[in-house]
Amino acid sequence: MLPVNIGQTGFIRGPLGFRGVDEWGRSLHSDAKIFYVDKSSLGANDANDGTDPNYPLLTIQQGLDNCVSGRGDTVYVVRRGTSAYAENLTLSKARVSLRAALPTGNAQRVAVVPAAGVALDLQNGALSFVCEGFRFYGTTFSVQLAADGPLFYNCDFSGDDVGVRFMGTNVDTNNTGSGAHFERCLIRECGGIGMRVGNAALMLHATNVNIRDCQFYGNVGADISDTGENGANPYWYQWHIHGNYFMTTAKAVYLDMEGGDALATGLMISGNFFNHLNLTASEIILPDAAVAAFIGNMDGSGMLTNALAPF
């Protein structure tokens, strides 16, 4: 792929591995629009319409605000140097994509680091959100999920408390965070739990969640948990946690998922590695064996028992 005046715009010519765009990254959908954000550009201004990479928007939030719900719009964001976007992002529009203009890994992801609060709040209505190549760091929840069907690819979640919070709801089964998909992401160095699910005050919780090929490390609390918020009792229904790396050495608790015993039908935990020499039921706390499967996982001593319960 050839750069398009990358010194000025920071945007890259080519399909960027995404479907539905032409060689310049423009949408092939008749109505969908692409908006560009680059706060370091001399031409950056939120008064721009954001559709010309030479005259991008200044803030990511303005790019999201410019999107039309359900149209399939995309917001491309440039990162230059180490400068982060100090924003509290909110979205309640459906079928919006948020992508790094040049997706990379580790410290080179586009960073969203607000002074306080939630870095990204996917509110009711933000169905089928897609995000690639971002780092989110919040002081409460780095990312908060209410809407169904989000896809996070090559993203990083860290912060002072919880990395990813599944909200739950009492109102609408389309707004529970169900159908979320995390792939090749980092959930790391959270001051609390890495991923926290459920809220007892809200009776509908996320189902059909996929967490694949992700890394968890350095989280003070459990890497994935249903505890810590009003005695939550989530479903864990049709969750698939596969091929992940739980890298903290000899962690006290990696998974704390016992709260959803009666509703965990279809929970599958398979092909994961836990960095512990002698993993026991104290470090992996699962729902009842009758509703959850723990198959093909490994610790530092080798393959764990292939059974419905870990030990």
C-alpha cells in the first residue's frame, strides 16, 4: 500500500484489511460516510465536515457525532507520537466503526485517556459497533457496554478500576452487551477487575459473548468476574472464552464466575493458558459443572483435566 501524503494527513491509502471500502478507504456503501480525525494536523478543526483527510476533525467525539445511526459510517483516527486523545467518548448510534488509520500494537495504538471517568461509553442504541487499534484508559470503567453486538479487535483496556464493564439492563434485551466479541485484545494493569459482568439491580445481562486470543495480565482483581457490583448474578449463557493467555504469575484468582450457576448453560472455557504451576479451584471459580465446560486448558505444568469442571 502506498501512503497518501502521510506526512500531512497521516492516513494510508489502501483497503487497510477492511471490507466495504475502496483503495482509498472510502465506503462502498452508497450512503455511508468516512470521517477523519487527527488532532495534530494543522488543518484539524471540529468545524470541518471531516470527510477530507487534509482537513480532519480535531476530536474523536465530533467524528462520532457526525455519524448517522444505521448508515454504516466509519471514523478513522490518526495517532502521532505519544499524544493521547483526552476525551470521554459516548455513542448511542448503530453500525458505527471506529478505527485507527494505521492499526498497530502495544503502545502505538490510538490512546483515549480522559482526565477522569469512562473512556468509551457504548450506550443503548449503539448496536453493532466496531473498533480496531485503540487503547482505552479510564479512571472508573475504561469501556462500558450497554448496546449489543460490539466487536473489539486489537484493542487495549486498562485503567484505575475496571477495564471492561458489561452494564446489563432492565428494559431492552438489545442493550445488554450481548453478542460482544473481543479478539487479539489486551486487558491489563487494571486497578480492579479486568472484565466485570452484571449488576444485581439490572436483571438482564450479557449473553453469547466471545473472548478469543486475548491477553490478560497485571489486573489487581480477577481477570474476568461477576463479583464486585451489587452482588451480581449474571447468566454466562453461551459465553465462549477460548485461546486466551492469562499471564499474571500465580494469580490469586483468574476467573471468578460462580454467581451464574443456574443460567450458565453453554459456557465454554477452552484452549486457554494460565501462568500458574498448580492451578486449583481457588484460582478458577466456575459455575456448576452441569452447565459449564472447561476443556483443553493448560497451566505451567501442562494440560489440565478435560472435564466439565476444572478439578
